[in-house]
Amino acid sequence: MKQFTSVNDVEDISQLVASALALKESPYAHQNLGKNKTLGLVFLNPSLRTRLSTQKAALNLGMNVMVMNMDKEGWALETQDGVVMNGTTVEHIREAAAVMGQYCDVLGLRSFPKLISRDEDYNEDFFNKFIQYCGVPVVSLESATRHPLQSLADLVTIKETWKGTTKPKVVLAWAPHIKALPQAVPNSFSEWMCRAQAEGMLDFTIVQPKGYELNEDFTPGAKISHNIDEALKDADYIYVKNWSSYKEYGKVLTYPEGWMLTNERLKVTNDAKVMHCLPVRRDLELSSEVLDGPNSLVIQEAGNRLWAAQAVLKDVLERL
Ligand code: CP
């Protein structure tokens, strides 16, 4: 792939999942592929998993890695054209992205939404301008609307743990939170699960309280529910995640009791495995008893971020 910003950049998701699992078996099988190639990782927001797993993935492929914490160490960026830069911004994205492209063969970028203007966030203005001006392949480390490296790792985790003979029932379940969080993770998870469902790999349901429905562009073919009891019935995987409202953009709406997943709730499932992208707020978004229990896949899932990133970088390097 020439860039990795969504599932739409991937020709064959099964092949990419297989590549990630093969790399998990043989991490250093392609350790010279990235020799003399440099990956630049540009963060405008905090990260633990994405930062470390993508660095490690690049090192396993023999790449050099540079990390830029743009929010803390870089100049304040201007993204609008035609403005006189006599305010707080110091450097225009046109020059900043182009310069980073001079030093790197591949760039990773993390840029969260502001959750103020739905149009601005969903137009992916910053991300698209960065891609346009940097001149090298870009791997998304999470954008305003998507987190594809996370979603690929999630699909890898389902693929490697599913031992059933029929298609697993996968449920994306909204969970409570005190802060307004982006829709990037659930949008992206849904997009990948819908593609996997279309390819006959699984059945996919989304359950949320009324008012928290995701943008329909990200949910083609998903079963949509507002009833947590019904949706969890016979589930094989529950993907727990909070997100703020898309309709009343960026707002935390009121919600009914009973949306935090507990062991009691798991009783109606098919002994469901529980996933979360992390970080997670214990006993607010997800109960400690589930997180610490035998059904939790969260650490394995986070571990698979490495193989997902390595599979993506390998594919990008092979096409440079
Ligand atoms: N899941 C995830 O992307 O984690 P970080 O924000 O820590 O990178």
C-alpha cells in the first residue's frame, strides 16, 4: 500500500492479517528490508502503545526511527492557507510536512480531532494536508476519524483466538466515560469489522444508547442495537469503548445505568472474550473484575499492535 489511513487502503485484509501473524512467528524474517530507510513518527497527542509498537516494528524491519512530539517540541503549526501569520502559529504545515518528508522515507502521524466542528474533524483537513505536502507514504497513528493500526491489531486478535467452527459474533459495545472522547476507534473498528463481515469472516453488531449512533459511512452492514441485554446475547467477542455523540457532535449525553461490562453481564454471552484498545478507566468504562478475569484479551490485543504495525510497514517498504 502507498499509504495506510483506513481499511480502504488495504487490498486484501485477510492477507494483511496473515502477514501480521507470520511476523509474530518470525519477527526478524525481514530484518534487512528497511535498511537505510527512516521512519519518522510525528505525534500531536499522547501515546503509549502506538508509539512503542510502531517504533519496535520499524526496528524489527531494520529501519531507523525518529520521533517528533510536535505538540511539545515543535513549532506551533498553521494549517489554513491565505492567513497572515501574525498570531501564535509559527510555521505553516506546507513547509513543516515537506521538510519532514526530506528526512524520512515513511512518516507516521497522530492527530486527534478537536471535537468542536464536526465538518472540520470529518474532513480530516490536517491529515490530508500533511499527506499532500510531505511527499512520502504516511501511516496513520490515529487521525480525527480513524485508528486503523488499532483496528488491524483487533482483527488479528480475533483471528488468532477464534477456535469456533462457525462465524464469531462480534459486538462493539458503548461504555460510560466522564470525558468526551473521539469516535476514531469505534469508527475504525466498525469499518474493519464491516469489511470482515462482508468477506464472511464474522457477524457484527453495534450497541449504544440512543444519541450515540456512529456516522453511517463507517457502519455499512452492521446490526445496530440500543438494547445492551439483547446485543450481548451469545456474543463471542465484546469490544468495549466509549465515544462521544456524533449527532450532537462531541457531546457527552445522559445515558441509562448498566452500560459498564461486568461478569454478571457476561453470563448471557457465549463466554465472550473482551477487548479494549486501552488506555481504559477501570470501574468507569470497564469493570476491574472483567479486565483482570479470564475473558480479557486486552494485553494480547495491545501486544498485537506490534505485528499489525510491522505488517503495514513491511507492505509500505516493499512498494517504495
Ligand atoms: N490504543 C492506543 O492507540 O493506545 P495509545 O494511545 O497509548 O497509543
